[in-house]
Amino acid sequence: MARYKIVIEYDGTPFHGWQRQDGYDSVQQHVEESMVPFLKHAVAVHCAGRTDAGVHALGQVVHFDTDRDIDCFRLQECMNFYLNSVPICVLSIEKVPETFHARLSPIERSYVYKILNRRGKATIDANRVWVVSAKLDENKMHSAAQCLVGKHDFSSFRAVGCQQKSPIKTINRISIERYNDLIEITVAAKSFLYHQVRNIVGSLKLVGSGKWTENDFCTIFEAKDRTLAGPTAPACGLYFVGAVY
């Protein structure tokens, strides 16, 4: 068997998340089905980060195994042909060692959350940003977020439905930058809790709007109590950026 790595970009708006689910349209289903005409057999792919409904990806990484020695360029062309009717695009395909695993091998994953901070709806970026009309101070948000860097108990930002055994995670870095009306919150870690990034963003928004101080944010984080933290930010602003192996 040979193993291949695929990098994929997609707009998560029309899908019920990455993972296959009976009765729902998923990114995984479209990706797997687009490979069958070329490979002539069913395929199961494994991804670096399973995104939720409405979440996007700039560089989702997946792998699959096949007993065929394939031409990566031709497979990519075939997949993009069959994916033409949905907002999914294959960016690259390459053969990798059998030890490579899209989900288990990453040493770091990164996400970016985009906030359109202006009065007025998003038009060009509809369903791809969280529109916040109240003026946000990105510098205070960045400063408050630095208490998250390192190994901590993230119970305050852990979703109720999270199935991971431990709330302990290590954030390598987090930054908040403004580009005119667009605020981008970038977070990198080896792995994340369910809804961790969106829960962090929901609380940082309260800092940026002045409802919380930086000290309030850090105190609530240290309390390890989800009920004290802010709301979960909408899925539409979140992007899986990529994974480092």
C-alpha cells in the first residue's frame, strides 16, 4: 500500500462539518467521492483537524492509502473536476512515507479567527467573518490573550460536549492584529479542545469592547469554570490554517 497526502481548501458554509454523517452533507464525503472515478475503489481519508459546521479551511491536510501507484497531478485534476460544483479545492497531492499520519503526526496546528469590526453587514465576506459593530481594541485583546500562552487548564474555554479526557493544552502562541476593519486572531498549538478557539474569541471580544478588563479575562481563565467565560463565537469566522509536521 502507498500513502498520499492531500492539502485542501474549503468554504465550510454549506456543509455540516468535515466528518461524514448520515443524512448530512460533509466535506469528507465530497472529498472521498471525488477520488473514486480515478482510483476505481472506495477511499477513507484521515484529516489533521475535523472542522465543525460552517468552519472553513485554508490548508486542511488529509491522507489516504491505495494499492495503486498514482500520478498525483492527474488525481488532483480529477478531484477538482468532480469538486467543481462545491466550494472545495485540492491544492496539492504528494506521496508520503507510511509513517505519516494527518491526524497523529502534526507537531502544531493553527487557526485564524476573523472579525469584521465595523457598522454594517459583510457583503464580500458574508459567512466568512463575524461582524461586530461595537468598536474593539485589538491591543487590549492581544495583551489579555498572552496569559493563555503555555501549558494550562483550559476548562474555562472547554465546550460542554468536549470528549477529551483532559482540559490541559499548550498554546504555543496567540496574536491579534488589525488590518483596517478586519481583526485576525491567530492561535497555534499541537492540539485543541472542542470549541476552544471560538470560546476564547468570544471572551476576548468582551475585552475588546470594554465590558471586561484584561485582568477580568485572566481571572476568569484561571477560574477553570466555563460558566464564567464569554459566549462561543460564531463558526463562520473560524479557519483551519494548516498543520506542521
